[in-house]
Amino acid sequence: MVTSLRCDHAVSVTRTAGALIGRRRSSAFWGLGCPKTHHEIKDSLVIVFGLGEVSKVVLIAIGVTPFIARDIQRRTQEIPVEQLVKAQSLGANTTQIMIRVLLPQIMPKLLDAVRLSLGAGWLFLIAAEAVAATDGLGYRIFLVRRYMAMDVILPYVAWITVLAFLIDVTLRKTSQKLFPWYIQGGKS
């Protein structure tokens, strides 16, 4: 249950950050590079945010957000410029263009990007729980890994697989219900 809550929080943070970063047509964020290794990032997060849940959620969000943001940026660039020009010629301001033109076209693609990033998210979740957690599936796997107790590890991996599959199905059904035009177009 704790693992699922951490994943839910991380998906929410990542979806929002990915939408905010990725909606821009060009972003200086991509030129920054990544000077730190994942071990340095985990240690830095524990120092900055402590041993609580926040550091684990931030680690997952840091790990998954760049992929979602890049995907949304690329999808935004696929939107024909003619649609933006037509909206402007009809008197729409920037906010109206974002809400009425860009957002309806980007949201189903955002849900697809979140679905595709869930695999990496689960890996970061297990890594986050291995650092400083006292409960969760990743923590339990980390505890028994040194004993090579595969009879204990495999049921946890199976449970993670079931949770990931259920989240994927939920996101797919949500996309079908909220954006039927996207599904009918053969995109998902």
C-alpha cells in the first residue's frame, strides 16, 4: 500500500512537471546536462529532504520527469502552426490558445507518456525505497536480496507487476473515457 501511494504521488508530480516543462516549444532545461550520478542524487535528496516520504517522491519525479517533458515537448511541436495562427486570427489570446487548442491535443499524449514512463518510475521507486524506507515492496526486496531468497523476492516482483499492470489499465481506460477522439484515431 505504501509503495502504491509513493507511486501515485510521484505520478502526480511528474505529470504536472512534465506538462509545464514540455509544453514550451524550446526549453533551456535540456541544455543543462546532468553532472551527477544517480547515487549522488539519492544522497543529496536524503540530505535536503530527510529520510521521509518527500525525498522518495522527489527521486521518482526527478527520474521520470525529463522523459515525460521531452515527449510532451516533441508532441507539442507536432501540432500544426496553422491551428495556432487560426486561433490567433479569431482573437484568442495566449491563455485561450493554451487551454482551448494545445491542452486538448496534449492531454491524451501526456497520459500515454505517463504510461510509457511507469517502468522507469517503478525502478526509481524500488531504488528510493532501498535508500531509507522502513516499509514498501522495494524495501522488502532490498532486505532479502543479500540472502538470495528468490522464493521471497519473486512474489514481491509479481505484486509490483500486477500493480503496474493495473495502473496501466487504469490510465488507458481514463484516456479512452476522457479522450475518445484520440483512441478512435488509432493513436493508442
